[in-house]
Amino acid sequence: MQLQDILYSQGFGTRRICAGLIQQGFVEIRPCGELDFKQVLDAVADVDQQNLAFKVQGREWPYREKAYLLLNKPAGTECSQKPSTYPSIYTLLPPPLRQRPTKSAVQGVQAVGRLDQDTTGLLLLSDDGQFIHRMSSPKKHVPKVYQVTTKHPVDDVQISKLLAGVVLDDDPKPVKAAACVAVDTHRLDLTLTEGKYHQVKRMLAAVGNRVEGLHRSSIGAMQLPSDLPPGEWRWLSEDDLQLLTRSN
């Protein structure tokens, strides 16, 4: 693949912009099997993208045919490209990840489902439409665990109702938790396999309680890494992807 096409596929701008970056000496590559980066000035040079790493203006990037990311979503952010009140989660990502070309009308990686602005925790992002569908479709039954802090004490009656199913105002079909475990008097771990608007908050309201804090700790078999601070992101590894795809 031509080097300018590689940069274009990774979100560094139009092919003309990518060619300019290369010709001005801002791009270095480290092909598979080599230890050192080397500058390339030829925009149409053929480069093997397999296990390729490159630098653009001094910052190192791995080549990824598709992008798979994990973000520790902080409170006070919206999962929207056009937020209404709070900053967008996409501002936490570097520009190339927001500009990767896709077949859809929207460029860049997209959130796999949404979390409310005040909900924190594990959020996946990708530009792979099949992966997004597989992880977010209610038909796939991917379990997602939420750590819920409640205003009122949690009792056995509330837990039984959550497990049996509660009726939300916009859907006559009961919605039930796949699992519900009381951690202490005002904390429970709630596992869901589908996602509806404000679902956890509305489920707790339906059993006579109120959500005071909400944090997503896992998706499928993947746990939010304890060493990833709020607002930070990282690439998903092959092991991570296997954990996630094994979940459905």
C-alpha cells in the first residue's frame, strides 16, 4: 500500500494532506522486523502495513486496519458527536481517531452504545460496524455490569423485582436484570443484556429506589482496567477482543 494511503486510512487527513506530511519529512516508519524508525519522503512508496509502526510529527502510531478502543468515561461527558450541554467524549481522543475514513456518513470511531453524561466507566469505541453491532445488539445478549449507588437502602424485595422484571413506561414488555447482587445497603451490581434509554435509573425507580451513582465496570468478560484513569483510552489487544467476542 502506498504510504500516503496508509496515513489516509489512519485518519491523518486527505491523501493530499498525507502526501504533504510525508514530503515535508514529518513521517517515519518502522517496518515489521526492524528496530529503528526511518524517514520516508516518497508519498507513493509501497509499504507493507503488516505490523507496521510509524511516527507522524514525532508521535508513534501502530497501523490498525480497524480501530478498537477502550475508554474510561468520566462523569460530565456526552457520548455524542454534537453534545448539547457537556463536552463530548470524542474530545478525549486524538484527531486521527476522530477522522478515520469510514463507509458511513460519520467519520472516525463511534461509541458502542451510550452512557449518560453522569455515568462513568467502561466504554468501547470502534470504526468496525460489525463489531459495534455485535457488542450493542440486544439480540446478542452481551452482559454489562453496572455498579449502582442508590439513594435508599436496597432490600430483597427490590432485588427480586429487578430479577423478575419491571415494566417501564414506554414498553409493556417487562425488562429484567440478568443478575443483581447487593454489595452493601446502598450498593448493588446490576447485570443487563440490553440497553434502553436511562434503563438502570428507570428500573430502580420502578422498584421504589433512586440511582445516585452509576459506573459500568465490565462488558462481557472484559473488566475496566484498574490502572486506566478516567478520561484515558487505550487500544484493545487481541486478547481483549477474544474476551469480548467470546461473550456472545
